Amino acid sequence: AQTVTQSQPEMSVQEAETVTLSCTYDTSESDYYLFWYKQPPSRQMILVIRQEAYKQQNATENRFSVNFQKAAKSFSLKISDSQLGDAAMYFCAFQGADGLTFGKGTHLIIQP
Amino acid sequence: EPEVTQTPSHQVTQMGQEVILRCVPISNHLYFYWYRQILGQKVEFLVSFYNNEISEKSEIFDDQFSVERPDGSNFTLKIRSTKLEDSAMYFCASSAYGEGARNEQYFGPGTRLTVT
């Protein structure tokens, strides 16, 4: 079974600054997807960004980008120019042959 | 853009009662899922469903739970004899493809279940 580890229960960043959320995973599979989901106080799960394991290029979506290190099984999320609306729980998730596995989440606080 | 919908958004029930949580997956999707998130914890897989039968379930999904696709659009999760520890957010998801690595699951907004 896959495991996903988010070692930062909580992170805080000043508005307009950059923050990086870390995620590591453990798998023996070579073909898989990785996701970052945002969960605001409404508790809806919102897909932020996805990365295909077979792609070497790091995914980017506007202010959100990832640093995917396949050999190290690391998948960090960088949020640039942080905004108050970015405050939320962020979950890293692994999608492999056995389905979707989530990490425990990182609570991101944006300081005005 | 098509989306997964769930009703109700919040359900309050008394311990021992049965509840049915409803989901309408994206119309051309063939694979359906339920997940649970207890407050403050991570999202946990409950069950996946394809071709009118369960394809995979977790150890959380015991005899208290059942799923059904009663018609061409709805996908339901039934919880019999609810317990206090069933209080959680329940997410429905759907995908166009199977459970392989190239699948992408689209999540609904969730139903908050409160058991009193």
C-alpha cells in the first residue's frame, strides 16, 4: 500500500511571500499521478495541481507550482505571491493502481 | 464545466438511525467513489463502484455501509444504524476511467453528517 507523508502540520506565510509545502510518498509503482488539493473552511476538496509521474517537467498553474523529484519520491507545492484566499488545508494525494491515497494535510495560514 | 453534486450539504441524524447520502456523478463517468473525512483528519477511501457493483472497499466499509446506483444518474451511500463516530464529511467522486494511474477523480462538495 502507498503512504503519503506531509511533515508540516501547519505553515504560516506573510501575504505576497512564497511558501513551500512538502510531501513525500512511498511506492513501488513507476506510473502514477500526484495531486495537491486545497480544502478551505467550507471543506470542499478543490484540485490545485496535478503531476504525471512520467513527465519530467514540473507542473505549473498560475501562482502554484510543484517540485517533483521522482527518485526521492518528493512532491512539494510552491505558492508564490501568497494571498489571503490561499488560507486552507492542503492535502497531497497519490493516485496509483490501488486508487487515491491522501496525506494528513498542512494547514496554511496567511498573515496579512 | 460538469461537476459532481451531493445532497444534502448537511445532514443531522440521531444515533441508530439510517441515512442516505446522495451523489450525482459527472454524466459520462463510469467509476464512482465515496470517501470520508473525520474532522481534523485526512480523507479516507471507503469504496469504489463500477458496472453496478463494488470494485474495491476499505476496511472502514463494513456491513453498516452500502452503495447503490438506483437509476442512471444517482449514486448513494447508505449508513445503517448510525453511530457517533460516523460523524464526518462524506465526499463522492467520479472518474471517466478505471482505477489505474491515469484516472482523475472529480470530487463533489461533500455532505457533512452529524450524528447526535
